[in-house]
Amino acid sequence: MPELLALAKTRTSAGDIRVYDHFQESVNKYVRCMVNGSAEDRKDVVQDIFEAIFRGIHTVKDPDKFDRWVFKIMKRMVCREWRKRQKRNWLGLLPGRETEMPEPAHDPAHSYEQHFLFKRALDAVAQLPFRESEVFRLRWIAEESWDEVARLTGYAPASAKRYLKDAEERLIKRDPIFAPLKHARARAAGPRPQLGFLHAREDEEG
């Protein structure tokens, strides 16, 4: 990491490429999970994140904290986009369901019903407080491990689990499609409930 940071601070093409290559998988995964909308929307957010990283990279002093600094930039930019979309929704400048609907020919694996459920679920998740939405999306939509959730968000595992519990309780009250979560919480163990409509995103970009 000291070598990567030193190279990054030179702000040469080689340094920028190394930084992008090192972080692009994590950044793209997080943005894909957190930002509703089209592939172009998410691409724009990723670009904004890396521009912010390159603008501020000279401020990083401790190589051991470089990863954590990058993920803080990533979260701040996504949170800004999330709040902007919330505000635009309140003002009626965005439709309530902003995720793109694929054409039938591009979507052989999922029905329109599946995608309407997916959008309905994302609408509900988007109304959660940011931390709850963040952990819910990473655990339920991206199916990340608790270690990866902690790495990307910076939350202690106990805090992340509390945010997930709060998110699940809110969603259960908000929409009956999340009822399986209630049974899972009552069980407290065993296989996770089937919420297949949360995994339609792969087909949105066709």
C-alpha cells in the first residue's frame, strides 16, 4: 500500500491506472448495490467517486489508512447521490420507480411481475435511513459476507447487524412482500427466506 499511495500521489497516468485497478472492483460493487437506475447512472457515480479520489489523494498521509480513506470518499459520494435522489423524489422530479424496465426480449429469465416486485422492493428500501438501506442492500441484494460489509462501510459488525435488524423491522411493517423476513427473524437460524425478487438487477442492463 505505501508503494501504491506514493505512485498515486505522482498523479501520472500510470499512478491513476494503478489506483483505478486496485479499487474499481470494490467501488463498482458498492455503487451497483446502492444506486438505483440505469447502468449509465451508476457509471456516472463511479466516475464522480474516482474524480474525488484523485482530487483529494494528496491529503492522505498514512498508507495504512488509504483503503479506509477511499471507502469514505466512496460512501460520501453515494450518500450525496442518494440524498439528491430523495430530494428530487419529494419534489416530484423523479418517478417513484426509477429503475429501468428491460424489454421482454432482453429478459428471458424473469417475468415482468418479478421486475415490478423488484422495483417495489427497491422503492421501500430507498425510504430507509441511509445506513439501514446500505447494510440491507449489501447483505440481501449483493449477498455480501459480514466481513465484506464491514470492509466497505467501516461499521463494526455489531453496528451493521443492528442496522440490518432495524431495516428488516421497518420493511416488514411497510410492505407485505417482506413478510418472509418476519419468519426468518422468528426462526433466528436456518436457511434464509426466499426473496428472489431482490435479485433481478442482472437483467436490467440488457
